[in-house]
Amino acid sequence: MRAVYAATQSGDNPLTGLTVGELEVPEAPADFRRVRVVASSLNHHDLWSLQGVGLPGERLPMVLGCDAAGVDDDGNEVIVHGVVSSPEWRGDETLDPRRSLLSERYPGTMAEYVWVPERNLVPKPPELSFEEAACLPTAWLTAYRMLFTVSPAMPGSTVLVQGAGGGVASAVISLAAAAGFRVWATSRSEAKRQRALELGADQVFDAGERLPDRVDVVFDSVGEATWAHSLRSLVPGGAVVTCGATSGPAPSADLNRVFFLQLRVLGSTMGTREELLRLARFLVMTGVRPVIDDVLPLDDAAAGFQRLLDGDVFGKIVFRH
């Protein structure tokens, strides 16, 4: 089976372990369904796996990828939900302490086929292309949950999105603008700030720039580089919703500001199958579509990984299988 996989791991040079080649077809659990992958998309999670974060070395080689859209063995066009919960778990899959993402315990999506529990298959709306659908299960689902499940902000509120070029950030901008929020966004790049305006941001600012007013909620997936600015940007009683830390996980907590202004720090991770269903329906109803930076053949995966590592991306890198 043709696949993109982690053969080795390196914290300093993660791409040295990235391999495109043939792997033996894995033996899947009896209750898993097979999906022929048509498109998959790239996430920072894939780079972290190559660095040895969240993927133990004894599980190598491991097929990478959390996101996919394809066709199951019955001919149904499907989106693959990447959060695999325990068979006995009931309720929100993201709260299952034994949950995993595809490419952590089970082989990922960057291959000819992926095997997942039947409950992880979501019908792909015909209005979405396979490439668009492949962007949804990680970055866009994370953004949807942050905005509509975890955040206390309501339409009409002012929200700030840090790091406008990232997959989650660009998704939050698009979804929030379509839902009636006033969206402000930051980026170090003038080109990315202009792209954020095109997605629906009301105003854009340089990273760390003083804002004209304080905001109700900040969406932060960057971490150390933006955390202080995120806290300073909030109204008293405001909230920062965090889903990641691409620049580092250990900023100053600034507890004096947090308790004196009664700020809230809300964590958010991925999303549920039901949220993925609603996200797909929301895109069909509003006409919003994922921002795709580039579509590459699966055999050119290394080029996509290099661009993500360099930060030279706005939106999603998609692989066509």
C-alpha cells in the first residue's frame, strides 16, 4: 500500500524520518471499516509525530495523517472523523481519557486506504469536493468547537484571532464572520493580514499590536508568542480559548491579570462526530469553504511538509491520492 509514514523521529530535523513508499497493509480490528482515501490534509500534528511528540517510537513505522475524505466499500462518499474513542465510551469523544487520533495508535490517512470504526464515518455532502471535505476533521472541526461549543461569545461580539495564517485560525475567521461575529485578526505578515480581510475579518493588526478596544474572546492556537497579548486584549470577564501551542506551551501565566480581571482560560481539543456533521451542514448552508493553500499529489508530500515547517502556508495543504 502506497503511504506517507514516519520511519524515524527527530526533534531537530523532523523531515528526515518522512518517507513516501510501500507499506504492508495493516491488519485492522474486525469492526473497522475500510475507506479508499481520495484526499487528505496536513496538520501540525503530523510534524509533531515526526518529532516524537504523541507517537511512541515503538509504533514506527506509522502512517501519518488525521484527515481524510474518500469512499467506503459500499460506495458511500464519506468524511473520516479522526478521533477514535474507546468502544465502550459514550458521550463526547474528546473527553474519553483513552481516545486517540488517527496516526497515534491506529494508522493514519495518508495512504491508499484507512481503516476506522464505522461510527467515525460521516456522510460527505455532495456540495463539498473531496479536497474541501478533507480539510474539515482536524483544523476546521477544532475551529467549529472553539467558536460554537466552548466560547461564551455570541454573534455580534468582538473576537480576536491570533496568527491568521494557520489552518485553525483561518477557519475561525471564516466561520465567525459567516455567523455574525465582529472578527479582528493578527499576523506578522502583511500578505496574511490582507488574506484575513478577504475571509471576512473586520480589522487586522500586526502581531502584538495594541488594539483600538478590548475584545470579548481571543482564539489562540499559537501559545507562547501570543499569550501575553491575548490576555491584555480581553475585556474584564473575557475569555481566551486555546487549542494549541505551535510556538511553545509554557508562556507566563500572568495570574495577577487573570484573577484581578476575572479572565477565563478555556481549553478546546478537536471535536465530536456530531459537531463534524453540523460543521459540514453549516458550510453547505452558508457557502463558506475551507481555505486551501495548495493541492499536491501524495507522492509530493515532502514539499507540503517543508512548507508547513517553514510557516509558508495560509490555510490548508491538501494531498490528492
